[in-house]
Amino acid sequence: MKELIEAIVRPLVDKPDQIEITEHEEGHQMIYRLSVHKDDIGKVIGKQGRIAKAIRTVVYAAGSNSSKRIQLEIND
């Protein structure tokens, strides 16, 4: 899943070497935290959060066959 998130985000940002994805498990949830350079945060979130919503939709669909609920947080 981390590879999928990175593959989606890498073309969007100017500094792809500063993409960090951490994975945390809480009960029946898998939480992925995405951090990018502060100049790239707007590119990942998009206007009115449209890009962030699209990324979350793809990640949730990819994790739908998993028994755990997937959650993606974007840290600014």
C-alpha cells in the first residue's frame, strides 16, 4: 500500500525525495501518514481537497479486500 501511495504522489510534487509514508496499526485500522515538503502540500491536497479525496478513494479501493479498514492522513 505504501508503494501505491508513493506512486500516486511522486508525479504531483516537486521534491519527490522528501515523501515520507509511515504505517501505524490500531485495532482494525491501518493508518498511513503521508508527509511531503511544505511547498508541495498544496499540490497533494489540491483545490478544495479534490486531489486528496481522489488519492484516498484509490487507496480505499485498493484496500477493500483487506480485513482492516484503511485510513490515509496527510500531514502538513
